[in-house]
Amino acid sequence: MASTPAVERVSECLIKPQRESNQVCHLTPWDIAMLSAHYIQKGLLFKKPTPLVNEQGFMKNLLEKLKHSLSLTLFHFYPLSGRLVTHKTQHPPFYAVFVDCTNSDGARFIHATLDMAISDIFSPTDVPPIVHSLFDHHKAVNHDGHTIPLLSIQVTELVDGVFIGCSMNHVIADGTSYWNFFNSWSQIFQAQDHGISVPIISHPPIHKRWFPEGCDPLINLPFKHHDEFISRFEAPSLRERIFHFSAESIAKLKAKANSESNTTKISSFQALSALVWRCITRARRLPYNQRTSCKFSTNNRTRMEPPLAQEYFGNSIHTLCAGTATAGELLENDLGWAAWKLHVAVANHNGEAVLQSLKEWLECPLIYQLGLYFDPYCVMMGSSPRFNMYGNEFGMGKAIAVRSGYANKFDGKVTSYPGHEGGGSVDLEVCLSPCIMTALESYQEFINAVSVSNPL
């Protein structure tokens, strides 16, 4: 049996901002809570242009443009070129973590090759394990940003395609900030092709961190050493699969959920999440009285009073326990019952609730531990189909797929992407233990809602 080809690194270098920033970036409770989580790892798969007359010339030109545009982008997103620093004293006891951009080394840029085709990445039923190798910082936790780059770009050349994988420290940014960086990089890259020497980006990041009233920007943590709050979570054996839901299929789910709850308030995503929660719970064959939950990673920007701008660069997210029920309750009731529970939780997550959670955090700082924070009976909905993922172009046209690395995955993690065709379609990357995934694939309630998508 032939062995699976391996990713081979051709070269790597460090990219500094076009103009360096000698600034210090303080971290908020939202940021600090992420110290033990993994880096964000998301990437885009592109087809090589055809016909391609000069393979080596194409890649050389692409890499040079990517490096130059990345340097220009880092000027706007300067915290990504820094490193984490811990400042601590014994008398008086003080322990604080922040980002230092002074004389920073910059972001890492890797050129790699993989002797596989796009179809080897895109076409298998399950996402193949080799995809994890398309990202740098494999299994790194955010605290490692003290010694490794906060941003690493890996450009992997396939036989007929190119994968651009980005690993970004989750202490520095959440998904909204991550995709604003990616969108801005794409915009600057495209401006080069039009001869624009000083590109202007549409959504410049806002770097002034938001702190609760009365909170010192240099937060004193109740620790003496990072071993007290850092753990390295190892995911169990998982199957990862992408399920596509067309706009029409989601519209039917939304109409069904609202009809069953006698309302019009349930959103498309709440209806879809309710379906996933119910079907994964059924696949797990939980005891009747076993409690299960559905959690959302919610963006707090619009919930604040006054709201934070979408360009706010940093973390402004909260893990919301949107629905809890026993397995029996969840499966005996209909889709609308589950979706309504999710809707009510989201509607009640307002600015007052956000401030209360921050107050509780400051009284007892909590660093999320992946192995402890998510119980084995929950479904966690992460990312968002509203992020502009397919609007990123780097001289190869529209990407054909979004994929993610090893980071922050566990049994029950569901990551949301926009569907390739747009229009309200959604792709869900579902991570489950192999036996649970097999059971999920056998449930008609779930499979009937899944659509076919083939951008190849």
C-alpha cells in the first residue's frame, strides 16, 4: 500500500511590517481567557490558473507578491508581528501578560509543497488528516506566543492548486478580527496588480482595546507560573466531515422551526443549530436523563452599549450555553422546541449580561481549558457563515474551499462556513468520534437536510 505523501517545507522567513511599531498592546479579559487554547487555523484552497506556462515562475511571482502584501498588511495589523511578554514580581505579587511589538521579529512565512491534487483534499468523504499539515504551529497553544510568532502563513503548493493556511494567536484576535486581517491582506494583494503603491483597506482595524470601567489595562492575574493555567489538550480520534446546506434547505428548516414554535423570530442559524444538536444527541444514544447542551461562540461587539465597531481588533466573544435539556426532552420534542430555546438564550445575551460575565471573570479569572471546558455531551457551534471567506483572492480567482487545522477540535465541535455558492448557504465542519459520525450519517432527519455542493 502506497504511503501518503508528506508536506515538505521548501523555505521559511520572517516578514516584518513595512514600518515597525514600537507599541505595547494590553490584553483584555476576553483575550487573556484564551491563553491555553490553540491558535486559530483557517485556510483557503485555490486552483492554479490554467494554462500555466511556467510553473516555477508562477510560484516565485505568487510568493513574492504574498510576502510584499503581507508586509504592507502587518503595518495595519501590527500586534500580529509582536510577541507575548509576561511581567511578574514577587514583592508586591504581580503577574501580567501583554503583547510587545518593540523590535519584533515579525510573522513567519513558509513555502511548502505537497505531491497531492486538489481532489485529494476536497473530494474524500472525510477531511483527510493531511490537511492538518497545511498549517504551521500544529498543537501550539496561545501562550506559546512568548517564543513563537503570533502569526504564521504557510503557502503549500499542490499539483494543481495552492493552499494558503493562516495560524493566528487567539489571544490577539477572534474570528471577526481574523477574517478582517485576511480580507485586508487580499485587498492589498489585489491593489498591487493595479499598480497602487499605497493601498487603502476598507476596514482598518481599531487597536484600542476595550476594558470594563475601572479595570486596569495591565491586569494582575492570580498566578505565579504559567503551569498553573496552561494545559495541552490532545483531541481523541475524530472524523471530520463537511456537510453542505443550501439556502433552500435552510429556509425549509427555518420555516419548520418557526411554524412548530408558533413564531417568526427563530433565525436560520438557530434552526440549523437545533437540527445539529438534536441529531448529534440522537447519534450519541445518551440515557434519557443525561443533560446535554448546545453552545454558541457569540460576537459581543453589537451587544455592547454603545456597541463596539466590527473593526475592533482583538477578542470580543463569549461562549454562550444557548440551550440545555435532557436527551429525552430534546428528542421527544420537535425541532421548533429546541430552536426556540436557542433563540431565547441568544436574545437574552445583551450588554448587561456581557458586563456581568466580565465582572465575574475579574473576580475569579478563568483561563479556558479545552479538556475541561466542554463536556462530552455538548455541541459547540463555532465560527460564523457571515464571515467573508470566499471574497479573498490572491491572483487565482475565488477559492474552492475553506479548511481548518487541528486547533480547538473535540468531539462535538461544529465549525460554520459560508457555502461556496453564497446566497445564504452554509457548510458545517462536524467533528465527532468515528462511531457517532457513522450513526449521524444514518439519520434521515439530518441527511435529508444536507445538500450536494461541488465547486470543482
